Amino acid sequence: MLLSNVEVLPGYAVEKHLGLVQGSTVRAKHIGRDMMAGFKNMVGGELKGYTELLNESREEALQRMEAQAEAIGANAVINIRFGTANIMEGASEILAYGTAVVVKDV
């Protein structure tokens, strides 16, 4: 499966447009990570626990989007974007979405 954040794939032609596909996950903060982030916030620097949480969340959303694309017969997803939303205090949604297509080599 080819995944791209641009509208065209160099060396490929879109044969068929299959529509929008998406994958999402909702994650809550871990109390241990939250406490460490509070301490780190006082002195500054990267909040590595949250960085890891967001990386895992984006990867899971991408995998779910890719599975949806495969289920409808796509071999590529183009114009991929990410969105986030606060669901409730301490929980956020990560959404990956794009256009499922069938491409062929040119």
C-alpha cells in the first residue's frame, strides 16, 4: 500500500478513485506520564512520554485507515492528513484521513 500526503504519486497514474478513508484512535493520558509532564513543565524540555503517546496514536490511526482502504480495493491512499480533537479532559482523538485510489505504474 502506497501512502502519501501529496495529491499525485510520481511514476503512477490514478486508475480509479474510491473515495475517502479514515482511521482514528482515542487515547487518554497515563497518570504517571501526566505527573512527569507536570514536573518537566516547570523546568522545560520535551515531554517524551507524550511524544511517544502521540507517535503511537498516529501510527494506529494510519494502520486503521490503511485497513479501510485495503477493504475497498485500494492500493494507495493519497492526500493524507491528520486531525486532532479533544474528546474530554485528558483524552484526545487522532484522525488520519485521505483519498483511497487504485494506481498503476506509468
